[in-house]
Amino acid sequence: MFRPTFAVVDAPAIRTNVAAVRSLLESHKRLLVAVKADGYGHGAAAAAEAALAGGATDLGVASVEEAVALREADVTAPILVLGVSSAVGVRQAAEFGVTVTLGRLEEVDEIDKIPWPTPSLIPTGACVESPGQSLRAKVHLKIDTGMSRLGVRSAADAVLLAKRIVSSERLELSGVFTHLACADASSLAHAEAQIERFQEALSALREAGIDPGVVHAANSAAALRRPDWHFDMVRVGIAAYGYGPAGAFDSPVPLVPALNLYSCVTRVATLQAGDTVGYGATFTAPREMRIATLPVGYADGYFRILSNRASVLFQGRRAAVVGNVCMDQLMVDVTALPEVTVGDCATLYGRSAPEDWTAERLSAAAATDLNAFVGPAFFAGNSASILSLDELADLAGTISYELMCALSPRVPRVVVAL
Ligand SMILES: Cc1ncc(COP(=O)(O)O)c(C=O)c1O
């Protein structure tokens, strides 16, 4: 680690959060944890392992590529691709024992057109029940009840698509689901209307003699606040990573933020009144000030819109971000923190860093085993002082999800052991 900026992924927190959600479910219900977008920025494999340790039964990803990456990381749990897949993608999903989402009749037509492995050519480990049987991709049928994103838009179309899937030799219908657009809102009227439409489609499927398989609708918000919407499985993302959905309700279970971002001071300068800070000189010192530089910027996922708005923590005490956030660096006001010096570790978000995390000690540890140094010490940080991604998201006019996903791959992630 030649640049003292790193993230700590608190895998035990993910496990605890998932177990907390699990405690809200009836024991026979399934719990899918969304680990798409590299586990909401935490690292997909680490997030998957922690989620499964906390009681997840299934994992959700955005693409077949993300699913295959998990299989290649030896994840054997059921995986559902929540997004769209091409016909070739569906074939690959079948070969890797991954379930796909379908929501258009034309998708099935495309799947029927491409070459498909004959029984003798089916790769070992692929999803077939017995030798000689043809390879089948497991499918969850998506119903668009109000998100207007993916899926069939009526009960009649759900029946048509389900029949088409059931009659295909290449596919197996194993689930039916919808996605709620406003389950985190103060009024649940929109979500209630979606659930009503979903129930109508389920009734139509059952009346047509179709077994829908695993039925699911709830994201984190619905899983936390509406047990009557749990159906057979819930699909939880943001709650697993320790944040409530953006909306207007409190989680019934405690959630612990799992993503933490740190950067160590590279310079402290004394500015005189009238001196300016950063590109565009958007901050002018009103008096003599001490300004510390941190080697982290918008290319790391710390948004430029946080310029002159956000603050960082030093031992639980705040220092305001002054001037424009640069691509790789930013400046903070440490005038009121005279003890802050070069090498001290600032917390950009998450749990306040332990006192002994200095650039010097971290870089010495990085030469041997950074995880061994950071992991155990992590919990010695000031847990009373957490700089929440919700706070930064509010300042940036976005949601915690986007800030998590924005954490750049160039930021080394230290994963705390389970
Ligand atoms: C289809 C689907 N289900 C579940 C989730 C999880 O949502 P949340 O992170 O709000 O729990 C997502 C995330 O966007 C999703 O796209």
C-alpha cells in the first residue's frame, strides 16, 4: 500500500445484519442477499460468504457474468440473475447451475434458436437431474407490477410466458417475482397496489394450472416492515450492508454499516487569511488555518459534490472538507484539531479509525499482512463515532447505495475475518 487510502469491509457486520433480517422471517422462508455490483461495492465473494454465514439461502446478482465469477470463487449456493440475460447467457447460466430471470416471450424464442448442449456434451457439474436428460436453465418469471423496468405487464401475459417456459425443453420454471418501487416510502399505497397486481397474476397462474415455484417480492424495505409480503423468499440488499433503505421508516432490527473508508494525512499546512484551497479556489481562509491533505478523491468514489459540504473524522472529531474534492486528493480543516499531523488516519465514512492506525504503521503492515494488522484492530476504533453513508448521501443528493457502489476498484479492501 504505497498510498495510504483503504477500505475496511466488516464481514462480521454483514453476517450480523443478515442474521438480524433472518430473525424476522418464518424459519422455512428463503433469504436472498443481493451481492450484485461487486456486493454493493464490498466485494462480491466476501459479501456472499458473510451473507451465507448469516443465514442467507440464495444470492442475487445483476448478470450471468457476476454469477459465473461467484461460481469461480467456489460459491455453490443458489444464485439468481436479477437482470436481463441474452440467450447465450441463459445457456451459460444453465451450465453453471445459475437461475435466470425472464420477462418477455421473445427471450424464450431466442433461447430456442441457439445451439444447445446435447446430453453427452453437458459439462460436468451442470444442472441436470439424471444422465441423458437435457440441460435446463432454471427460470424465475418477472412480473412488472409498477416498476416499469423488466417483466410482463399483465396477468394474461404472465400466463402466456409461464406456459411457454414450461413447454420449453431447455427451461424450467422455478420461481415468479416482482420488484417494488416504493416500499421505503412513508405511504405504502404504491407498494400495496403492486402487491395486489402481483397477487392477481399469481392467481391467474395457479388457475391455469401452473406451479409458480418460489414466489418473492420484498426488497430490504418490504422485508423489514411488511412480514405479510415475505411470500416464499425475500431479496435483501442494502440492509445486509448495514443501512436502511432511503425512506421514511426505522428498521425493526439494528443494522451495522459494513463499509468503512480511511485515508491518512499526507501534509498539514498553515494558511493565512485570504489563501485559497483547491481547484477553482472555492474556499478562502477567513483567518489563519491548518489544512490537512488526504490522498483520496472522486476517482476513489468520494464524490466531488461533497466539496465544502462533508466532513471527515479524526478520533471521532470532525474536520470539514474545504475546497473542491480533487480526483485523487482532498483537503480538510484541522484548525480545531491541533494534534492532527502527517500520517494520522481520517475516517471518510464508517467506524472511526483506531488511534494507532498511522500511515507509517499501515504501510509497514502492508509489507507483511495488512489484513492481520487491520482486522483485529478494527473493532478498537471508536464505535460510538460512525460517519454514516446516509449523511454523505444526503449531502450529495443521492442514496447510500450509490456511494457504496462508487467505491473504486483502485481502493484496496481489507476484509475483516468472519
Ligand atoms: C430485483 C431486485 N431485488 C432486490 C434488490 C435489493 O434491494 P434493496 O437493496 O433495496 O434491498 C434489488 C436491488 O436493487 C433488485 O434490483
